[in-house]
Amino acid sequence: MLLITLIAVLYPFEYDTGLTNYSLGDAVVGPVALFIVLQSLVRLVSWPRYTVQLLALVVVAIASSLANAFSPAIYFSARSALGETAKLFSAGLWMCVMFWLLSDDFSRGFYQLACLSALLATGFAVSSLWVTVRETNDYRPTGPFGNTNLYASYLCLNVFLVLAAREAREDLRRTGRRLPALLRWPGPLLGPVMLPLLLLGILATASRGAMVGCVAGLVLSGSLRLRRISRPRLAALVVGLVFLGMAGTWYVRQDPLVLRRLQSTAEGSGPNIENRLELWHAGREAFATHPVLGVGYGQLRNYVELATGNNKPVHQTFI
């Protein structure tokens, strides 16, 4: 319980070292992973089903970097290859550690993780809403990340953690398992309070990618859930959506930045859009000219700068 709590609270606090970035949650995940690996040397340890795919992805990344390192192009950087491969390996390690921590009692462990993460994210969302309503200079909040788009993705993640936590809570109820008092009180707040605040927090970031991704995910999950929802809950959902729409309309009037960004996207104009189109064309060219091993794992930014002269790659460069 303590390890899950620490990870839920620490993981969003991320820092960049130049070579790679790290999360405060790494201080928990690292020792746990080492303990599990050492334990696997003396007894059989369960591994997640996706372990083979993770290892294959790491091997492909290393092979791509090595192939380009032995015949290095002008854009190749061993530092970038090392940093990005370390990130990939660390992400896989996080996935395995979360599997080990939640495997004993998934519903209880996941409910704890999701509730604590959503509580913290809701606090950040409320802070963002407060600041953006008061600011008048198109301020975009960054939360604990120092990057608006990462922050928006974090809020989007927690939207779906809230939905999944509600499912885990229902499973615990059906099976008669009781939660500690400390974990019982957030349950009733998941849908009526945390979910709308997180959605409004995404609006505050004005991140178009996060908004599109969130809407797509909600439509998919909603279509699956509607098949087994009772009429009273359906009525409550409709009322909630009406109030959420009213709150969103009020907020957008206070901070119209999100509307201006959506309008510029629809028009396909503005330096932001043109910059990304240029980067996507360069990415397509990289794939066309290096279809098997690529330009080297973690090298696309360097390749794009050489091909286009654009040294400001954005977060969608890899699309």
C-alpha cells in the first residue's frame, strides 16, 4: 500500500537532465525493480504478458541505433540514442513494476493508485482554472511538468483513471471487500467532482491533442458503458453532461484562448500549424528513405533539423 501511494504521488514530478528526464517516482520504481530481478534469480517470478513485446521493442531500438552508429550520418548523435533508449527501457520497467505491485489484488491496488493520482491531478486542475481565469495574457499552465502538453496528457490520463477507478470500486462492492477508511471517502467524488474538474483542466491547457484524445476516449468508453447502464444512472449522466457543458461554456468565455487555437487549426494557418506540417513531411521523408532500420532511435529531431533547418521540433514530431 505504501509503495503504491508513493508512486501515485511522486510520478508526475518530472525533471530533465539534458541527456534524459527522470521522475521522482523512479526513486521508488528502481529499488522495487532491482528487488524483483534479484528475487527472480532464486525463485519463479510472474512477468506480464507484454514482456516479450517490450524486450523486442528495446532490441529494435538498439539495433536501429547500432546500424546507424557504424555508418554515422551527419545527424547521428550517440548521446540522443543513449538517452532515448534509456527512456524506453525505463518505461518498460515502470510497466513491469506496476504489474508486480498490483498483481496480488488488482481491484484494490488499482483503486488506490487511481484515486490518489486523480486527487493530486484534480488539485492541479483547480489551480490551473483559477490562474487562467485571472490571467489576461493567454497563459497556458504547465502543472508539475514545465510543459503544457505533457501536463494536458497527464490530466487526460487521470480522466480515464477516474473512470477505471469507478469500475474497480464497483468490483470491490460486488465481492464484498472493504477498503480502509482513508480510501473510502474519495469514491463518491470520482464522477461528480473529479471528472468534470479534470475535463475543465484540459480546457485550461488549450492543448488540442489532449482534447481530441480525451473526446475520442470518452466516446469509445461511453459507447461500451451505455450498453449496461441503468436508467437512473443514464438520467444522472445526462444531467451531469448538461451542467458540464454549462461550466465549459462559462470557462471558455473567461479564457477564449482555446477557441482561438481551435479556429487556427480548422483554418490550417498560423506558424504553429505550418511548423508542424513541415515537421511531419520531414518525418515521412525519413521513413521513405530509411524504411527498415530508420534513421536511428532518438535521431529524428536531429534529422529534421538537418533536412528542414527547423530546430524547434514539437511533441508531435514522431507522428
